[in-house]
Amino acid sequence: MNYTLRVLTITLFLLFALNITAQPNNDELQKQIKSLKEYNENLEHRLDVLEKRIDDVLWYQRLGDVAFVDKVYITGPPLWKEKNPNAMSAGNPVKFWSYVFIPRDIDYSKKYPLIVLPHGGVHSNFSTYYTHIIKELMYQKYIVVAAEYRGSTGYGKSMYQKIDYGGLEIEDVDASRQYIIDNYEFVDEDRVGIIGWSHGGLITLMNIFEHPDNYRVAYAGVPVSDLIARMGYYTQDYRDLYEAEYHIGEKANDNVEEYKRRSPAWQTHKYQNKPPLLIHTNTNDDDVNVLEVEHLIKSLKAEGKNFEYKIFEEIPGGHSFNRTDTKIAKEIRIDIYAFLSEELKPERPIKSLTEIMKAAYFK
């Protein structure tokens, strides 16, 4: 049982214990329960903020010896769904944070390639889960930007409820790319790649569908690909994240077109055969069922698109199969880095397990 659920359970118990003699009527009881739910929701957001601040400290602690770690505050498009279109703030750009990672050993008189790395999760954030991957990218002398796009956790309830899954979050991520190009002269705007896993894979795909000229190469790992199928095999608790009033606000069967609009497998006609694209999936993925990615692959093929893909069979790790520290995961990442380096030409490309090990321990 997680912490917030324990808090809610204890609070409900105390509420009933304190009011058992008062015998409140049903309306009063419903009001009390609603108030407790709101309190629990606000507490959960406060805990997310605390967790994010701790994680920020960990980023510096884990990477400070090999990278300059920064967070920049930038803007994306206005909300797609204004709660009050007549409010004074209506139409204002959405503000969000982005992580920037710069290798400490670069020569600022040179130009370096950029990796745009959107995080996964319906509501999540760029956490130190990615530490080893960032270290491997730093070793290769990539600059990395990771947007905490609208809907990310750790920034309070307001940011959480700005979520636009498969929508304007895509533009937030592309805005982080543009910010780096505009502000860092040592970044080569002609060598920009985008990579992501899971929901980050969806964002990767939608970015190259919408902005093919902005990226030189793309990698999508276990990408969320078909929200309509996803609504079918997930539980109602998961569907509630999309059906929330501040989000899509409708069920998939009430507005199929809206869910299709947000699904890469239904938007493959937009892919212009550039940039080069590599897709990976795993048959024992317990998060993004392989059937979603198979739909994506079949749709791309049906449209006559050129791309590379691999369906891995029962690789240990499931959804995280090539993001762990196992030997096979590292070998798969070497293949990913080779695919990226063909276009991005990093100064120190990783080509072997020995170099993966060096990346883990280099100073």
C-alpha cells in the first residue's frame, strides 16, 4: 500500500470513528469523503514536488563529475483546452522546465550534436532512472535536453492538469530543441536526434511526423502507438487519466477520432521517410503490449514508408528490456547508438561493451 493510500485509509478510519456517535446524514458524509479525497489529491501533488526536488539533487550528485546539469524555464504553446477562455491568462504560453546536460570535457569552440530525450509515463517526469543512459550520452559528447512537458509530475496540481497526451506536449518537446539551438552556440542545429521510450517513444514519433526537418535521426523504444487499443486492454483507472475533465474528457468509444489523432499508428501517413527511424519492441512487454507496436509497424509498411525495426522475443526486463544494466540491454543500446551515430557523428561514439563500461565510470 503506497503512502498516500495509507494516509487516506487512516484518515477515513478516524473520520468514521469520530463521527460514529454523531450519525451524520448521507449528504454530510459525502461532503466529508469528497473533502478527504481533495486533501489526499493535494497531498499527493505536494509529495510529488518533494520527490522531484530530491531527484534534482540526485542528478547533480550522480552526474556532476561528468556533466554540467541545468534546468531552464521555457514556454510552449497555450493550453489546447482553456478552462475559462475569458480569463485574463487565457491564451498565455505554457511554462515548463527542461533539463540540460552538457559534457564537462567539450571544446566550446566546436559544434556538438544534440539529443532530445522526452520522458515516458502518462503523468511522470525525467527522473534519475535515466542516469546510466545520460552518462553514456555524455561519454559520446552529446548535448542532451529533456523537457518536463505539460502534464509532468513534480510541479504541482496546475501543471499536472495541463496534460495533453499526444497533443501539445509534442510542441513543448520541440520547443526545448529550439531553445537549445537558440541559446547554445556550440550545438550543431544540423545534427539533432530525438529518442524516447514508451510515452517518450510516442512523442518521438509524433515529433518526426509533424516536424521532419527538425531532426536528423529518431529512435522510438517500446512506443505507445494506439490509444484506442490501449483503452481496451487497460483498466478503468488508467482510462480515467484520459477521460478526466481537464484532459480529453471523453471515452474512446465516444470520440474515436480524438484518440486516433493522438496515436502514432493512426498517423503514419504523415511520416515523410525522414528522418531515419528505428523502432524497438519486446514481446513480453507488460506495459505497451506488442500488438500496439505491431499495428504501428504494419501501418508504416502499408503506407510504403522506409524505416528500421526489430521485434525482440521475450527479452528479460519486459518494458525496460534495453534500459537495464544487463549485458543484452547494453548490447542493444550499442546498436541504438550506432544507428544514431551514422547521422549525428558524435566525437566519441560507443561501439563496444568496453566503451559502455568506460562510460559508466569515466570522470
